[in-house]
Amino acid sequence: MIGRVLALVLALFALPLGAQDSMPPAPYAYTQLDDPRLEAEASALMHTLRCIKCQSQSIADSDAPMAGDMRHQVRTRILAGESPAEIRRWLIARYGDYVSYEPEVSATTWPLFAVPVLVVLLVAGVLLRRLGKRRGDAGDAA
Amino acid sequence: MRSRLYLWVPLALFAFFAGLAAFMLTQEKDQFVESTMIGQPLPAFALKPAYEGLPGAAKADFTGKPRLLNIWASWCLPCIAEAPQLEALKAQGVEIVGIAIRDKPEDVAAFLARHGNPYTRIGSDPISEVQLAIGSSGVPETFVIDAAGTIRYQHIGDIRESDVPKLLAELEKAK
């Protein structure tokens, strides 16, 4: 009896699996490129691209079918001679900056890079003034 | 004494950001990744028929009048929910081209037999190639493609009854 209830409960948990497709993965979803240098290039790129379906994972880390299809795109494009930067641009043109984990300076992100520089300059300015003044005071006293 | 007031600025800033963080936690997160291909021409593609009942789909099919491009799959549950709305759009004279994502011919045929067939063409995209090329992030999604083959509008998720007028208006605008 308990076994039957347990089986039913487990079967219910398995229900969402029905919402997955039953197609085999794309050819290059789980197959590495033959050339180790190209595969290293592809792998490095895949670790910095966001899976659109499972947004907190990179496509290298995700088992979602869509991540597999994205890996297939990356590997076939690398094989066809495209550079990782070109492939990243291709994806950003379709999904926006969000698809890339690599920080990029753009019209909306430049303050993120500018603010730390400004703060450092500000602090340097304040320190110089204070230390300069103190040294000046010491000089006066001597 | 008044000059000491600025000492409170950091605390005030901290309180502001803490408050902002607390407020943002209560806001619903937008899970959708929108396509940035709106206003761009449809990328070149030519897909084989998804089953023997209808022809496949290609970029060349999107000329002369605005059409809907429906990204769907037989294994996608919300696609069942939007089937009646696609029928309603078809009844209004809208031409709907389907792209079946990671699907098998027998599953496509069974889905259409059960939930109706609003399509004039269905291309099969077994490796989500065209889906990625147009910046679609899931199923179902519906794009308005104008008479010149340019992507004009993206609807993410299943089409509800309340979305139909908006889609019709976008199709009208795309003429």
C-alpha cells in the first residue's frame, strides 16, 4: 500500500518531464570538436554565455535542450572559422547584453566603469590635499 | 554643530540603498528575455516540413503581406492553451506560419489532429537554429513579420484572448 502511494507521488513529481522534447541533442551539443585548440576556444566562450532558458547558468553548465542547441551553434561557428568575439556579437544582436557574462562597456553600462575611477580620483585628491597640508604644517612648525 | 550634519550622509545613503534593495525584493522579476531583432529583417532560413501535411517554411514565404510567425512545439503545454486563440486569428484572415522546435513529425501530426491546425506552413527546427537566429527564448512565442520580411513585434508566452486585439493591431501596423 505504502509502496503504491509512494509510486504515485513519485509519478506526480515526474510529470514536468513530459514537458520536455524527446529529440536527440544537436550534433555538437555534447560532442567536443576534434581540434583541441578550437575546442578550448569554444569552451572558454561557452562558459561566458548565459543559457536563455535557465538564466543563472552558462550554456557550458546547463543540460537544458536549448543550452545544447546554443553549444552546437558555438562549436559549428568556431569550426567554420568565426572568432569567439564574432559569435558573442551575433548572440548579443539577438538577445541583448544579457546573454553575455563578459562585462562590456556600452551606452548603459559605462557608469559602472566610470564611477570607480571617479571615486579613486576623488580619494586621491582628498588624500593629497590633507597630507600636503599636514606636511606644510610640519614645515611651518620646524 | 550645523557643520556636523554631513556626517549623516553615509548613513542616509546606506539606508536608501537598503530600502531600495528591500523594495526590489518585493517586485516581480521579469523572467523574459526579449528579442533584440525587432526592426531587423528576418534572417535567411529554409526549414523542411515538420510533417507531411503542410509545406516547410522559409524566409522567402514572408512577402506581400504581414504574417504571424509562431514558434511552438507539440511537447509544449502552453501551446495547447494558445491553440484556440491561433484559430481565432486564423478566422480573422491572419496567415500563421509555424516553426516546430525539436519536434517529431508524428507528434506534430497528433498535436494538430487534437488541437486544430491554424497554420499554412510549418517548418521543422530540430536544433533550435532559427529560434536562436531570431532571438526567441522559448515556446510559445509569436512574431509579427511585415510585408517586406522585417520583424515588427514579439509576443512572449501563450496568446491569451486579451492578446488577440494587440496582435491584430500590430499586423495592421505592419501592412
